[in-house]
Amino acid sequence: MDKNINITLKVWRQKGPKEKGAFETFQLKDISQGTSFLEMLDILNEQLINEGKEPVVFDHDCREGICGMCSLYIDGHPHGPDTSITTCQLHMRKFDDGATITIEPWRSAGFPVIRDLMVDRYAYDKIMQAGGFVSVNTGGIPDANAIPIPKKDADLAMDAAACIGCGACAAACKNGSAMLFVSAKVSQLALLPQGKVEAARRAKAMVAKMDELGFGNCTNTRACEAECPKDVSISNIARLNREFIKAKLQD
């Protein structure tokens, strides 16, 4: 049975990308453990507004673990201490009475802070625009079984497509690398016949854009895989490397 707890929050406050930020401490009392983490932040903001203070800015949208917008770094983990979930799926039952919870924005050169806990994740959109799509004319919609795809390849493509582009991989990586995200988006197309026509251009363009936007290099610490809310495998990074090398050899 859920009970009410008292907690201390250490929240990162920053007015803009060029402003110096700092932690502020807040006290919350009688928070139900059945409350979601974002609902707890809503309660905090209601309390701040009632006190005539500036509410904490944080990002969210679907609150169903689909969009990836709830990008919070909680107690040293992207999306919090629970596994295979986004922040909006985290509940206060994961925290003990009297706990001190530290909340930060994503920390990556590719994700500049907009305000407080909200970061600019448009870098991932730019990487997708560089090549994460199929642009060749593939004709009309074929029958479901018209293009034979081995089940193993279809399953791997679907596993890669599970990536929601939240940015937890880059936030978890000591190098701020976006390799897991890029590899997932390359893999989901590289494994399917429709994606092979532009495979070489795609791999080169997406990797080049990732480097241009300031993301670091992968050193295979597997922090990205451990913290990914959708359990995307680093085997996709190996596939991206193969796709990239093949493209360079073709040149």
C-alpha cells in the first residue's frame, strides 16, 4: 500500500543557455508514493506559484513513455533510478521517506540548456534530417507479404525502431556520444530492403552531422545501453560502424 513521504529536492535552476546555473533546495511534504515523478514536480510548481516564486521549467508531452520529452537526470541516472522506463513512468514509490533527490537537465554539448531542466534536443532532429529516412520512390503501398523479409531482420529492425530519441544515451555517456541513437536510426533502415538504396549516403551523412553538432565519440562503456528506457542494444553501434566503413570503402 502506498504511503505519504516527505522529500527534499535539489533542483538545477538556470535562466538560459549562457547564464550560470545552480542548485536550489525545496521541501515537499505528504507526497503519495503513488504519485508519478512529473506529478510530484507539478505539486512543487503549484507550491512555488502559491508562494509567488518562479516555477521550475521542465519538458513533457505524452506522459505515457512514448515521446521521450521528459528528459530529467535524477540521482545520477537519465530518467531516474528505475530501469527501462522514461521519467513520466517513474513513481515516487522508488524513493524512501526523507530522501534527498537531485534533479538535473541532460548534460551534453549537443543539448544546451534552454531554462532550468529543459534542454534543446533539436540536434537529434538535425541528425534525422541528414539521412534518417527513405526518400527514393518505392511506389505505392505493397501487400504485406510482397517484400519477403526474414523474421530475424524484421525483429531487429523493430527493436532498433523502438528508440524514441529522448537523449538518455548521450546524457549517460561520459563522452556525450549520440552513437546509440544514430545507430538505432541507421539500423532500422539498413536491415530492411527499402533502406538499402540510400544506405551509404545515410551512414556518412548522419555520422557527419552527429560530429558537427558536438557529440563525442563512443568508447563502448555501455552506459547508453544500461540507461536506455527502451533497451536499445549497442549491437546497433557495431552495425553502424560496418555501414559507415562499407560506405567509405565504396568512395
